[in-house]
Amino acid sequence: MADIVRDQFTFADFRLDSGAVLPSVTLAYVTRGRLAPDGRNAVLVTHGYTSGPQMIEPGAGSSEGAWSTLVGPGAPIDTDRTFVVSSNMLGSSYGSTNAASIDPRTGKPYGSAFPAITVQDIVRAQMRLLEHLGVTHLRAVVGPSYGGFQAFQWAVTYPDFMDGVVPVVTSPLPPQSDRVEGLLAWFQPDPNWNNGDYYETGGVKETLTRLRIDTLTRYGLRDSLARTFDDPDAELRRIASAWAEVFDANSLFILGRAMHAYDVTRDYGRIKVPVLYVLSRTDALFPPSLAPVVMEGLAKAGVDAVYEEIDSDHGHLASGADADKWAPALRAFMARLEPRG
């Protein structure tokens, strides 16, 4: 479609929260719509742990399900009225700087030497991109799962830069399980693993595929596929294998460690904008039982927050797979953020 732009932005000497400096950072991104002359009609759509900015493209899928009916002309995030940006996270695997990138200081992939990053680092890198694009203010930050972490983090790190945030199938805290420890149990037995320096040892695609099958099954995808495929297991393996071709295993560790350190609950008081918090009835990863505690915490901090529950059988994939079930709530929230006068 004519309104879709795919590009990359590179900048130098990015200092991380750890104090380490990345000499060069590239962020891949997708945009739709047109930026207003004052730079204030932008919406940032943040993607999940293992997906990327293609989630806003028509017909595209992601691990959270396609968002193509939520973003577009006349959609709840209306590209006729807003300039939509989706940035591949720093450390992710769809064109942005990660462990597979060449460290200009050594001429070799970073591998296990890639520095630790935080969710706040990811958000600050996105701000550099938005400044480059001419965005002076965001209408909203909207995203599912890990994208919801980013939405919450944006509201805390840059409380005056947006009019509202929509964290979806997510939490202001990470899942209780130790993601990195669980990942090591998968990859350490792989003879090619080499402590994450596997770029010259043959890679870890088969392990990555098996992990993906397990993850998507827990997200509820196998049950969804069983409704339309005679052999859902074969289709699940096909999907997982295709993903493992393009996703770098080290990104799971980089983003997993950042997730483990993420927590905005202590900073609710910094949030100045309305929040639409959305969970899925059948999500095992971020169950609706989280909602009362989160909503109470936001209310105590004086945050204007609204809760929406997706009545879906698609678990963690509900935000895309059953987009129509929460699209009215998103449309109403976005309309509320429209400038008056």
C-alpha cells in the first residue's frame, strides 16, 4: 500500500542505563499515514517480545496476531488522521542493532558481549527515532505484551510527550517466572550454543524452532489452528520454523533480561495521561486476575485509567486474533485523545 514506508535510522554513541555505550545504533521501522506540520499527530505502536514493526502492515502477522484491522484508513488507529510509527526494538531481530550486528570496534558480531539493556533504553532509542522523523508529540503509545511494557515505560519516562497510552495483554511488572533461566534450559544442551557465540558454529535454529512451538502452544495458537487445519501440529511447526529463520536467539536473552529488570509500579505517580488497560479473558501469561491490583495501584496514584477485557478464546493472541472485540474500546479511547477545537 502506498502509505507504508519501511526504513532504518542510525545514530551514534548511545549511552545505556548501565553506562555502556553502543558506538552505533540502527533502528528499523515502519510508518503509515502522514505527519502533521506541527508533528503532533503521531501514534507509536510498540511490538511484542518476538514480533516486529510489520505488525501494523495490512495482512501481516505477529506473535500477538495481526493488527492490520486496528491500524489503517478508518481503523481505530486511523492512518487518515494519524501518523503511525512502529519501531523495531533495540536488541530485537528485524533490522535493529542486536547481538548478531557487527561491533564496529571488533569487526565481529557482538554475540555474548552485547551489553545489557533496559526497557527504558529501548524507549529512549525510540525517542531518538521520533525526533529524527520530526515527531514533536505523540497522540498515544499502543502495544501488546512486551509492547505494553514499552507503553507503560513511555508514560513514566516521557510523561509529557503523549496524550494517552494503551498497554494490551501485558502488565506493569514482568511475568513471575525467570525467562532467562528458562531459556538457558533450552539452549545450553545445543552443541552449537557456545554461550551465545554461535554465529560460526552452525546456529541454533532447531532448538529455536522447538522453543517457538512450545511458546506458541502456551499462547493458545495450536488451539486456534485446530479450528481451521486438519493437522495443527504441522502448521504450528511451519510457522515456528519460518520464524526461527529470521529471529536471532540472542534477542530472546537481551530482551528477556531487560524484561526481568522492568517495573513501573513504583513510578505510577509519574503517569500524567489517561490509560486504557486491556487484558484477555483466557490469557495465561497476563491473566485478568492482574487487573484489580493494577487498576487499584493506578487509581491510588491519581491516574485516569479504564479497563477493558477481551472476551476471547485466543489467550495471549487475543489482541490481534479477536481484534474486533476490543476495537470499539480502542476507537473510543483514541477519539477521546483527539485535539479539541
